[in-house]
Amino acid sequence: MEQTVQTETTQTTQPSMPTTALFTTLMALVENYIKDIVQAQVIEIMTNHQAMRVIDDGFEKKIRDIAEEVASEAISTHNDDEYHVSEDAINDMATSAVEDHDFDSKINDAVHDAINDWDFTDVITASIKDNITFSVTVD
């Protein structure tokens, strides 16, 4: 008996693209996909940042307005509760004080005290010694 052996041979078909080209294409697609995701996240972050900046500016303005209102109210309450002399009244008081002050007697007292406190005898004696000479002639 004769035996026949049949073998099937399978033919492998060559891929239409080499492996490196397929890998490069796949990497390009993945890279573009990642870039799109990152860009979307950056846009979202920038939008949120801009919204926060608007909120921060509005918050700062609101705080300033509240502080100004509180300060104005405190000043108004103080002015209402306390007696304050007007500018005209201050001018009147200063003018009256100057007019009522006895400058003449103060000046006279100061000059009198200066003369009494100063010892002029030493000054006069020194001046006579240094500046006056006597000459005597006998006939």
C-alpha cells in the first residue's frame, strides 16, 4: 500500500505596509490624540483662570466698597458724637490770644533781666584797659 502524505502549505501574504510604517502611523495617531486631549484641558484651564480673575477683581472691588462704607460710617458717627471746633472758631481763638498777650511787658521784663544778670563791670574795665591810654605831661 502506498501511502500518500499530503501537506498543506499556507502561504503568508506580505503586509501591504511594512511594520515600521504601520508603527509610525499608529504613533502619529496616538500623538495627535494626546495633543487634542492636552489642548482641550489647557483651554478649559485658561477659561477657568479667566473666570477666577473676573471673580477675584469683582471680589476685591466689593471688599473695597464695603471697607469704604464702614470707614465713612465710622467717621460720620464720630463727627456726630464728638464736639469739634470749627476752623473759624480756631482762627478767632488764635487772634484773641495774640491780641490779649502783653508782649510789651514780656519784652521789658526780658531786657531788664538780661541787664541785671549780665556783669558789665568786667566788660567796661577790660575795655578801658585795652582802649584808653593816659598820657601825662609835666611842665
